[in-house]
Amino acid sequence: MANTNIKDLTRDFIKGTGPQGHRSRMRTRVMTAGAESLADYELLEMLLFLSVPRKDTKPMAKKLINYYGSLIDIFRAPTKELQALGLNNDIIRTLRLPAIAAERLSLAEKREKPVLGNWDALTGYLDVSLKNASPNQFRILYLDNRNKLLSDEAITEFNDHKTLNKTIGKQALSLHASAIIGVYFQPKITLPQLADISQQIKTALNFLSITTHDFLYAQDPNHYKSFQQENIL
């Protein structure tokens, strides 16, 4: 926390002057140059527009940055501490918004693109995604280099091996996938046939430098057999 006199900080927190068109110019700048063009105090200044409707928020933003040293420390500051600095409840509520939004975005990203880096994570994901799946379905899970799911795609017809290999390889490249996991759900063909299909896919993807982590076989929901663990692949 930077060394600033708290009395100086609180004295003019709600006071402010400035040109009437300043906010409009700031908004235009964001639209034309992007929010990344703004300094931290300018981002905070614009955030404070929400709770300080008619006054210049730049002095307040600069003083907060100087006092706390960073945006994250401002957003994490205890409510009582912010009140002691002279901020009203509207401003404090506004300062809580970025952390709430960041948490919601993080949760949404985890739900949409989970990391399938171990058996429990993989089977937990499949328990949900295959819950109402139709039988005789072949799914390909495309993963990035951290095993985060990029896409989960169903393939209903997988008897034409050449077309299947080409389709999977093309999609993996378009997604910039580093690896795949295949899942056979209640297939109509035999396990040896599935093993043959899987080996051909793995061989084809090797030429594209795409890793095949595993193929799973599920005759019943929530019951999975790993080709790797069974030494089938």
C-alpha cells in the first residue's frame, strides 16, 4: 500500500470537476482504441462513472491507485476500510463488480471448457454429457495442450475409416487441438472392431502431431472401459 495521508485522501473524495465532454471522449477512446489502451487509473475512473454520475472521477481514481497500489488491492479492500476513506455505499458496491464478474466468467469457462486431465475429471464430465445421449454414438473430445476441452462432437456414422480419419484430423487442426479422446457409447459393433477403428485414428493423427490420449468404451452410462488401461490400444 503506497504511503499517502488518509486525511488528504478522504478530504476531496466526492468533490470533482472536469469538462462535460470528458466521459464521452473516454467512451469513444475505448470504442476506437480498445480498453487495453487505458491506464489502470483510467479503467477505475470509468468504472466509477456508474456510481458518481455528475462529477469528475479521475482524482478519486488516482488517489485510490496511489493509496492501494493496484486495481486488485482496491477491489479486495475491506468495506470498513473503504468507508473509512470516505467512500459511500454506491461507490463501494461498484468496486465489488469486477471481482464478481471475474468469478462468474471463470465459473462459466470451467463449465463450458473443463480440464479433463485425469480419470475422475473425464468420467465426471462424461456422466453429465452422456446422460441423455442416444445409443451407437461415437464422441471425439478435442483438447488443448493443457487438456482443456475445446469441443465435444458426436459422430453417428463411423464405418468409413478413411472419411472418419480425415474428418477428425481436419477438425483437430481447425480447433488447434493438441490431443483427442474418443468415446464409444453403446456401440453396435464389437470391441475388436472398435479397437481397429481406434488404432487407425491414432495412426492418422500421429502424422499430424496430434496425441491420442485414450479411447473409452461405455456399454452402460457411468460405466467406462479405457482402451489404454486394458492394453487394447
